[in-house]
Amino acid sequence: MSSAMDQISYADLYARWEKGHWRATAIDFTADREQWHGTFSELERNAALWNYSMFFHGEDAVTDDLAPFIDAAPLEEQKYFLATQQVDEARHSVFFHRFMHEVVERGDGTIAEALRATEPELTWGFRKTFEMLDEITGVLRRDRSRTALARAVTMYHFIVEATLAQPGQHYIQDYLTKRELLPGFREGMVNVAQDEQRHIGFGVKLLHDLAREDPDEVPAAVADLLREVFPVSIAVFVPPNWDRRYTECFGFTLEEIYTEGARSFESKLRMAGLPLESARPAGLPVRPAGRGAGGARAGDAARGLPGRQERRRGARPAVDGAAVRQRAPGGRPAQRAGGTDDAAVGVPGRRALAPAPGQRLHRRGRGARARPGRRAADRLRRLGRRHRRAAGPEEGRRHPAPAPEGVTADAVARPRRVRHVAVANASC
Ligand SMILES: [Fe+2]
Ligand SMILES: [Fe+2]
């Protein structure tokens, strides 16, 4: 059956890239510098620096993490588009670096120093989310299987780009346009957003094609990934001390940005042919019902069906609404490690998803073993700073431990509460 995704070709996405060139080095920041120091209040400067620093570090990270996609993509047309995307991400990073150095006066002119100078602005959720991106793309360097690529595309194009970055870009463009502020930064953000729409369109098409090639394993791999990432990505936008003025001084609430992110994510997943109700990534995770029963597929549970091993043994699946459980071939739910850092923000931690001794998680079942945190450590080491893998939300000069009230993993894990808005054209 032909779908909207079939109307988009990788060659067309490449052609759009050729038509959409812009120069990060040509933007004039003269007026931005005057307005940053003369028009913005101290609160607005702090809030904008907090927000823009996450974009800067995010662009640097995705530039580094895109290379394994080029090796793993099965078609030449996909590889060529991904090569253009890597150029785009480097250009975005150069744009944010120029703003940080020339307007905000951070760093000594090198990208490494500007990253180091803005690193204390990063939230706990941001650090954890990008550690996951490093881990997943690190696995893709050694395991080029279809499911490894599907996990990486979901993490990169759906979570980082469509759910976290795109809504933030729209809000920034909106308030800067209404107040006629930062014309250079605004011009750059418009160009960045257009590039990101093209990247997201590619990611949606690629996941759609991967799922069509393997309608069993790919949706299961996506559901596994979403179960892991939602508890940390929900905390990306938690402002210092839960100070709501960090967004409200620019005219929008945290709830609005979370809602927009959930809406964007759900619509992109639906366009890829994986509607959220068929994935059920978290909030209502699946727990094996009987002793020794195998874990159920998330998709099976969503349809009210028992999993493969349970069907074999006559067991019925149960739904555990209290905690996230990782599917494990041994039938037991994965061991909860009780990490204090993750628990401090009221969500199950990454370590809570670790397998019990002797267990091997489904996602480790093929290819090379993951080496969690290695590339994240490399990046921070490059910045001259020791990697603190176990550090919690209290880390960072300006970001003492945020309270968990207000936003929960469950609120985003069940975005069906959010009004669904269909997106007509994935490639925009
Ligand atoms: Fe980007
Ligand atoms: Fe991008």
C-alpha cells in the first residue's frame, strides 16, 4: 500500500539540501550584541544562555555522532543524504559557537573553549539523554544491523531532533520575532530549523522503510529504545531550581513546550507507520505474568495479546503501571538498581534498566557489546573535564537538584492525553 512516505525520495531530500545553502559565517551579530547587553534583562540573559547552551552542545554532539549512520545505511542515496546532514550539523555548531563567542562573550574563540565555558548550563536530563545518544551511535559503529540502525534513528531523528530541538526552535523564533530581538540569531535559527525539518523528514522515511522491511523486530527495537529514553529525556528542559521564569520571561510555559514535543513526536512516529498505541513505550510497560514466563512484546500487549513465550506456555501478560521493566529473555523483569541520581528526579534510572546477573537484554542479543558512556567520556575529556558518569541532577554550578514535582515521565510517556495534530508533509 502506498503511503505519504512513498511520495518522498532520498534523492529529493538531497536536492532540497542543495537548494537550501546558507552561511553561518556570514551572519551579522552587531545588533544582537547591543541588544544582548543593553535590552535583555539579567533574567532574560540567564534564561537565553541556559537554553542556547543546550542547543550549542546538542549540535556539537550530533555532528560527532552522525558518522556511524553513513556506514550503516544500506542505500547509497541514504548515505549521501546523511553526508549532507553531517555538514549541516557542523554548520549549526559553528553558528551557535559564533553567537556564544561574539555576542555572549564565552570562550577564547575556539569551539572547545566555548563548549567548556557553557557546559555548566547543561541540565541533568540533557547530559543523560546525550550520553544515551553516544552509547547508541557507539553500538551502531560495531553493529550495522537493521534493528541497531532503527534504534539510532529513533534516538537521533525522533527524540533529539523532532521532540527536543524542533519545538524549542519554534518557541525561540516566535518570541524573538514578536519582540524584534536578536536579528542575526533569529536569521540563523530560521535556517537551522529548515535544515532540521529536512533531517527529520529523512529520519521518518528511513524508519518507515526499516519497519516495512522487518515489521516484527524493528517496532520491538523502537519500543525498547523509547522505554529507556523517555525517563531521562523528560528532564531535559527542567530549568535551574525549577524556576519557571526561565521560559515564562519569554512568553511560554514548560507545559507548552512539553506538549509541543509530545505532539511532534507522536505525529512523526505515526507517519513512520509506528503509531504510539502500537508501541506503548512506557507508563504501561509489560511484565511477565507467571514465574518463568517470557516477556511480552510491547506491540502484543497493546493489542491485548500475550507474548511469544507466554503463548507457548499458556501464560497471560500483565501490565505493571508502577515501574518500567526491561524485557529480558530469562522471563524475569530486569533488576532495579536503585540509583540515587535518577531517583532524585522521580524517574527510574538507566541503571534500573540494567539486567539482573546472568541476564542478557534483548538489545544486546546481537552484534558487539555496548560500552556505555565511553564516547560521552571522550567528549568531556576533550573539554578538559573529568567525566562523572554517576553524577546526579545536583551537578553543575548553576543547577542544584531540581525537585521532581510538576513533570513526570508518565506525563510524556502517554502523549495520547495530548491533542493529536497530524502533520501533512514529513519533509516540510
Ligand atoms: Fe542541527
Ligand atoms: Fe539535525
